[in-house]
Amino acid sequence: MSGPNSQFDPVEVAVLQPEAVDAAREAALAAIEAAGDPEELKAVRTAHAGDRSPLALANREIGALPPQARKEAGQRVGKARGAVEQALGRRAAVLEAEHEERMLATETVDVTLPTDRQPAGARHPLTTGAELIADIFVAMGWEVAEGPVIEAEWLNFDALNLGPDHPARTMQDTFWTEPASDHLVLRTQTSPVQARTMLSRTPPIYVVSPGRVFRTDEYDATHSPVFHQVEGLAIDRGISMAHLKGTLDHFATAMFGEGITTRFRPSYFPFTEPSAEVDLVCFVCRGSGTDPERGGSVVCRTCKGEGWIEWGGCGVVNPRVLRACGVDDTEFTGFAFGMGIDRSLMFRHGISDMRDLFEGDVRFATTFGSEL
Amino acid sequence: MRVPVSWIREHADLPESATSEELAARLTALGLKLEALERPAEAITGPLVVGRVLTMEPEPQKNGKTINWCTVDVGDANGTGEPQGIVCGAHNFAPGDLVVVILPGGVLPGNFAISARKTYGHVSAGMICSGAELGLSAESDGIVVLPADAGEPGDDAIGVLGLDDDVIEMEINPDRAYALSVRGVARDAALAYDAPFRDPCERDVPPADDAGWPVRIEDPAGCPVFVARLVSGLDATATTPEFIARRLTQAGMRPISLAVDVTNYVMLETGRPIHGYDADKLTGTVGVRRAGAGERLTTLDGTRRILSPEDLVVVDDSGLIGLGGVMGGEDTEMSATTTRVLVESAHWDPVSMFRTGRRHKITSEAGKRNERGVDPTICEAAADRVVELLVTYGGATAEPGVTVVGTPPAREPITMAADLPARVSGIDIPADRAVQVLRDQGFAVDAEGADVVAVPPQWRPDVTDPFDLVEEVVRVVGYDAVPSVLPTPGAGRGLTRAQRLRRRVGRTLAGAGAVEVVSFPFVGDASLDALGLDADDERRRTIRLANPLSAQEPAYTTTLLPGLLRAAARNLGRGATGVTLFETGSVVRGGSSPTPILGVESRPSELELKELLAGVPDQPLHLGLVLAGERERAGWWGEGASPQGWAGWADALALVRRLGDELGVPLSTRAAVRAPWHPGRCAEVLAGEGESAVVLGHAGELHPRVCDAHDLPRRSAAVELDLDALLALAPDRVAGPELSSFPMAKEDVALLVDVSVTAAEVEAALREGAGELLESVRLFDVYTGAQVPEGKKSLAFALRFRAPDRTLTEAETGAARDAAVAAAAERCGAVQR
């Protein structure tokens, strides 16, 4: 290194010649471009931008120049060093990106590998189905009422206008508990919940009661001694069958889809008068009665050609029931309905054998997930 | 109720164009629900014709059978007029008989196509048909031989056989007992078509006199009307006329003998059950009274019955001769030699009929009608119709004398607001329309101001209330006319907290890999034995059913485990490698108190209600879980993570604790001994602390014997909790925490304790000793082995300290740690390693 040029003499410093600076810069840039990986680039940095690199050394010689030449030489070297630093930065970014890409490539996994370390759980469609129904009604401002399954005979029968000699008591063969003097039954319907609701609240009342019920039926593909029912009860001023029809139409559409309408037929239930059976338009043939896939003359198997499927029973609450449960039948009227949850799910999901609901085979429930 | 359409048309002038489908649909719309429409002709494609057998040659065959080679005159039906050669296997006919022939090209029920074919050495061009082949009867008793006047050879046989007469089968609800008769069905059919109706019970009957059979009614409430008529000289060999036999068959009854068939025919026609006695077997006055306790009667089904004082009986001077209105006695039954018949046409108290039928488990066509209520005014007409038919078809003579005891009770008028049908149905029904509709149905109606006063016809005993009248109006106006209007309830309160929490429980468990099942809640000794319950275990105190489905499971269950264990075994048996199942359901323990039967005229008193509700046993909702087989799967990642590789006690407890965390209820456990769990691997699950701790249930590994008994792998685990109790403890509103952002200080300690000391005890001691700077403590290792003395174990805990307002110094943290260890040393004998 030359000493400081304090004499203000024009001194030629070879390394600060523009040609030399340019050559050093070009050499540096070429080396940078040639570096193939971060290691090589590190060596290039030391060689071309380090303390002992030509440009660094040239920089130190600036002091040896006469003051009037320093500025120009300083700018020249500074520019060259800046260009080298920039090139180093750019090259480092490129090489890092390339390195990362190679590293990530080596870490590639088979994303199709199974990850079923913990098998999926599921809730039962009878549970989620009851919740779906409850939500449909809660959205309309109704509430969900519940009650015990082993129930007082009076609440299951007498309060609902089924006296001890009512023929309807033989229609629904009942499980009775021992001793008979306890007057307890396994509820044959969720209607006692309606009675309990009327006895404990004042109208207006809008409740649905889903729950488990029992009848001494044979156990086969379409019957079960244990099944599930949802009943609805509305008591208010001016309630009519039109409100019943409106509610069931909405329920049917929400549960089964647009276009599934309902039909009323006269029927008989002790707790309602007038009473009706409610039918749904057949899901498969949409009311035509003929098989849509096999041509116009083949009878629809789902509804057996009727175009309609029985869904449940309903009617205007018999004033005798209102009176027994302490509702003023001169001021209020009501409607009630009830249908099988099991049966509704069988329609909705095309379940052909009711026993699948009660076997506990995990393949059944997991098909439905945890929300219907 | 099955009714041939021809019989309906006999009494209702329906338009010719009305099809059976349409008629059935209109009856359904009126409340007589179509069950099935039988169209026997639909299954047959002709030519099906009347034929006269000209010749028959019996030809024995090598297979032992003898066939008849016949020539049959079928007129011009075969196009040639020549006799038809037909092979027939039956023998119940002779040359000259009229038979039914299906010609080649025809199709019989069951898609049985007929063609000319070579058989037994002849070309058989068609077939002579049996009743079974025509779909007329279930079993075949030879070919059909038609009456000599049935028709000419070549006539279409469909009409001759009545195959063109469709049969409508209807489901009749208890309130429409009138429709258990052609009279009632035809009346509604006429109503449906606004057509004239001819009442079969409107007939001139001879006036009552004293010359008839003596009858004494001792219980007029039980038997308000009793009509008796006598016929004599009945030809015991007379056969039932074809139309009666056919209609009985169409209605689903079996023809038996003329006298019996006539009583059944009149019952179907009028709805009034009739009983015929062999008058030669009767002694003296016929009476009606209640039975004496323990009196015996053999009914005509051959059953010897011990009677109750509530049963109504028919007696004569010799003793009991019938269970009134339900079934006659064997001793006075009509037989093949009966020539004198006493016809009984009586009205009976429906409630008594119902009770007697139920008490003696008798279901009969008569009982079905009598217990639902029959028109009490038609006793004389029905008896007279029986007499007429026996005279006409049995050659009998109607004896003079008509006994009529009692008079039908009058119907009470019902007052209804004239606008009630409109208000209740939501249909615009003017008052005069309502009045007209009721009159059309036989009600005597007067309009009185804003009210309508209606006296129901006698065949409608079910109609007693204004709302009953509404249904009668609306069913005719049409249920289809009811508009669809959504009601507008006020704002609801949404789901209750318990309802929301229950959904949370299910979602938590499903999220943790458990699958929900629904089982029948019935249990028996075998299931409880399989759980290894002691004889005095509280879960053996069940509520038993009086009429269980299965004698093996006669009680409502006290535990959810039997159903869950069965379902687990079923899944493993079907190939699952592991299952975690859960169920929520109510259980109940025996020891209920009686519930009263209250009145229904008005709301029960608060005291009565309290007594009623108190009698209904508690039915807590339980949660059951069973874990069997693989819980976490082994795979490319290595082993399943369960401590034993298979589901076990720790997985069960993990699910329980997870549930507690989700519900915000801290749960703790302590060792317990309880069936069906392994005595060393059963935990009592508790909420709360110290004295106020509540036991919510149990969890742990199942006893090996219980696993074996249920075909489950050893180490299977189970849980049963009182879910209602758990949910009740879920905090309603949690206060938000204040989070310190100062650094946390960590201290790990390893403590040597006796193996009998539980982790929970040591943890509790550490907590208490560490004081309020302790943020958390967690056991992270349990070690027994080379460096640990015999009878000891090493428990390693991670203690985490933090202060709300400052960074803790090492001295503070160290002091807290030492205090924690000291407490563990003092309370648990712990020594720091």
C-alpha cells in the first residue's frame, strides 16, 4: 500500500486506474455469476468483496491520490464495490432459492398415505335426526319439551281422552310395568309430554317433543317395539287446521326438500278431533304412482302406486284433552301432530331395514357422520 | 272391512262411470281408508269362457296318475264352433257339466300363459280351470263346476264368476263402526257421489207381540234391546245360495252352512251381529243377566271359560247358553241337523262387550262390532232379514210371534256454534252449508241463532261433542280444502342449556373417535349375571314389565352396559379391529310408588298432580362407553398410541376427562371396586372436592371374566356415568381469566414414593405445598426399575410457576419447589431423587 499522498503531487496509483477498477469489478461479477452454490459464493465474497479483495485494496489507496483526484477515484471504486455487493445479494437470493427448492424436493412425502390413526367417530342418525327436526321448529320460535319414558298411565292415556275402556287402548298394545297397581307404562307416544307441558305452562304453547316410545310390536324390517317419535303441540288463540297444515308443509319441505307436499285424510285419534292422517307426496314418483325409471305403466314400488306415503297423525286438540290439562277451551284451540323419526329417516335416507338403526354396527352410524 | 263393489252399488245408485279406484279414493277422503283394492279380473286375460263337457275319457298314466281326455263345447269362442280337446287332471265333474275354460292365448293370475301344447299323447287346447287357478280361492278342491243355469257354452266367464266384481278393503277406525257394514259403506259412497241411498234396514217388519219366544232381560243397561224370532222346518240339506257364499268369501269369511252363513250375511249387510240358536236345544225362557262369579260356559269355539260377574250371559232354564254379544255357547249351537232356529238380534252395552272380549281374549266379528257400537234401532229389521233369507233359501217357515224387549235409548242433541266448523278447519264454511252436510249424513239439525243443534243418527254413537260434528262437516267439505297457513308464535327461548350440553357431549365423543349406538333398554338376569353383579347389587332392582317381549329380558334396564357390550362384540364379530361405542339413555331402578288415576273433567289439583308426578320413578340419563380392540391404529407411522396398543382403562379415563374439560367440570378419579370392572383397574369418577365430592359413575378396565362372557378381548374398557348429574354441574357462566404475560419458571422434580401411593395424592400435596405461584403441575413420567428400590416408584412432575405481576426470581421459584417437595414428603413419604 502506498503511503498518504500529502504532498499533493500527482501520483499515479495503478490499482485506481479506471481500467484496473473495471477489470476488478468485472472479475468479481463474473466470479459471482459462476458461483454454483452458497459455499462457492461465500468464497467469491471473500475473494472479491472481502478485506483483501482487489477493490478493497484499491479503496485503501485512495488516500494516496492527490486530493483533487480522490473524489473521482472514490466514486469509481465505490460504484464498483456497490455493484459487486448488489450482485452478491442477488446471487445469494438465487442460490438460496435453488437450495431451498432442492431441500424441499428431498422432503417430499406421499400425501396419499393413510392417516387414520384414530378412526372416525359418529353420532347416531336418530340423535342427529331428532336434532335436525328440533332445529327446524326452534327456527320457527318453538321449543323442545321432554319427559320420562316410564310414564304414569293417567298421563299416557286418561289425560289424552283414552279412558280405561277406550278401544284405542287395544290399538296400541302397551308395555305395562309390575305391579299393575303402580299404573305405569312405557309410554306409547310422546303425547304425555304434551300433557305435562299443558299442566306446567300457560298458553300460548308451541313445543315439539322428540323421544323414545314403546309398543309391543314384532321386530322386523319395518317395525320395532322401541322406536322414536316427534310430536308437536301448538295452543294459542284462533288456532285451526290451516295452521296445522302450514306447519306440516313447512316441516316436510325442510326435512325432505322442495316439492314434498302433504295431504290430509280423515282419521281417528282420541286426543284430536277432527283428526287426520298426513301423507307425503312420494319421493320417488312425486305423486304419479308409476316408476319414473321403468316407464309409465310400472307401479312405483316406494308408494305402491298410491303416489303418497303415510307420514303420521295429526289433528285439532280435542277440547276434552285441553280441559283435563287445565287449558281454557273456550279461549284456546290447539293442534297436535306426531310422526316416527325412525320412519322419517328411512324415507329421507332410503334405509330399507329398520333393524340397522338398533344393531349398533359402526358402519351404519359412520355413514352419516355427526350431523345430518 | 272388505266389501265387493256390487254390494255397495246395490244400496247406492252410483254413476255407471264411477270406477272402483275413484270410489275407493272418495271413501278414503271421507275417512274409510283404502287398504287394498282387489281386481280379480285384472290378472286374467281371456278368452275365459263357459264350456260344456261333452265327453271325458279316463286314461291311466305310467306315473300312476289318471288324466281325463275331454272334449268341451265352447260355442264359437274358439272361432270354429268345433269341440275343444282338453286334458284335465281333475275328476270332480261329469259330461254335461258347465265348466270354465281358458283358451290358448289366455293368461291366468300369476302371469300363467295358456297355449295349445302336447301332453299325455294329446294336443291339449286350453285348460279347464280350478278356483285356485282363477284366483278365487286359496286352495284347490278340483275344477269349478258352474250351476246348470249359469250360462251357455262360449259365454264370457268373467261375469259369470263375478270376477268383474272388485273388492275394496278398508281400514275402519274405531269411530266409524258404522262402516263395518255394507249399509254404512254404501251410505258414505252415496254421500261421496251425492247419489240416492237405499237403506237395507228400512223394511216393513211385523209388529212385536206376546206370542214370541219368552225373553226376560234382568240387566237392561247391559242389554237394552233384545229381539227374538223363530223359524221352523229349515231344510237341513239346503245349501247356501251362490251370491251369499260368494259375498261372504269376498268379505273374507268362510261359508259354513246356510243358517250360519245367513246370520253372517245379515251382519255384513246391516252391521248388526245376529246369533242363531238351535231352538230344539233350548229350554224355556231365554234371559240375559250378569254371570255369577266362577260360573262356567263352554263357548262354541270349544273353550271352557270361567266367567266374571261383569260378563253378560244369555241363559235359558237349563243354565248358560251364551256369552252375550261376544260368542254363543256350544250346547245350543246350530248344527247340520238343525231345523228350528231362534234368531237373536240384540243390542249390547259396548263397554261390557269390550271388557268381556278382552277378559276372555276373544276377537270375533260380532264382538268387534258390538264393542264399537251398533245402531240399536235395527234389531228388528236385521232379525226379519235373517228370517226372510232362511225362508227363501232354506225352505223354512217363519213362526208367528215377534219378541221385542226394551227400547233403544234416545240420542242427546249436541249444540255447536254455527261457525265452529269454519273456525276449527280454517276453511270458509257458511253455517247453512254445515247444516246441510250434517243433514245429508242423517243428523236431525236445527239452527238456533248462532248455534246449530244436531241430533246424531243412531248409527253414530261416537258423535257426542261439538268437535265431533266439526269432523263430520269437514270430511265432506274435504280435507283438501284446508288452507296452509304458518302460525306465528312469539320469540322462543331456543334449546335449553341441558339440550345444548347433550349435543356437546355427543360431538365431543364422536370427535374423539367414539360411535354412538341405540340399543333396546331391556334387561334380564342373564345380562346382569354376565356383568358379575352381586346378588344384592342395586342394579338388580329393576322395574319389571308385565308383558315383556322376551322372557329373557323382562325388565327395564338399570345400566347401559349390557347393550353396549353386545354391540361391541357384534362389531368385532363382523370384522372390526376395534370399536369405541357410546350411548346415552335413561335407566331406572325399581321401587316405584303407585301413581293415581285422576279425573279428566278438569285440571287435577296441585296436590293430585304432585302425587302423580312423584309416583313416576326417576329416570336419570346415563352415558355409557365401551372400548374394545384397537383404539388407535398401528400404521406406517408406527404403533397405535394406546399404552397397551389396545384400548384399555387409560383410554376410557381419557375420554371421561376430555368430557369433563369440554363441559367445564373438573373431574377426579379414585380407585374403586365395582362390577363389571377389574377390581384393580376401576376408577370412581368424581366431581367436586372433599366432602362435597359427587360420584358420577365409574370407568376402567372390564373384569377378565366379563370380557370373556361377552366375547370381547381382555383389557376392554367401559364407562358408565350419570349424565344428568354431570350436566347439572356444568358452570352456567364462567368468569374470564386474567392472563399474566410475565415469564414462566419451570421446575421438574422426581419423587420416590411407595408403589401404593397414588399419583393424585402426590400431585395434590405438591399443589398445596407449592402455594399460589404454582401455575400447573403435570406428571410426565412413572418409573420403576433398576435405579428404584423394591416397593418404590419414581414419579416425575413438571412444575410451572408464574406470578401475575412480576418476573419470579430463582430464589422464589426454588423456595416454592422446595415447599412443594416438602409437602409431598410429609403427606406421601416422598423422597426427591
